[in-house]
Amino acid sequence: MPDMFDQASDLETREREAAISMARSRLSGGPGPEWIDGRPHCRECGEEIPAARINALPNCSLCRDCQQEMENN
């Protein structure tokens, strides 16, 4: 029978793995940019995402500034 410390450790592991999974999905770009008139736009602020960023991260959904702000919070 697992003791309280084992249970706490298992819970911590599951919570950490869930947090990592959520962070990876956000960093991988999630649903991708919003396309307006054939151009990619940030899903947060609506600014156009530069072609260089889209080429480097094809599924990114945020501009660089919004991505940095999200990562800092």
C-alpha cells in the first residue's frame, strides 16, 4: 500500500507532465495564425506575423511580442 509520500510524488509527477504538455501545445503554436486576406495574423493582438517567423515556425499563432509576453507570465 503506497504511503502518503508516494501518493504526493505521483500527484506531483502527473501535474508536472500535464503542465509540460500544455506548455508544449502553446509553444507549438496551437491552432496556427489567423489568416486575413491571405496573410497570417497574431491571434492575440491581430498584427500581421512576419514571413520570416511563419517560415521558421509554420504553425505559430502569436507574433513575437505576444509570444514573449505569454512566456513571461
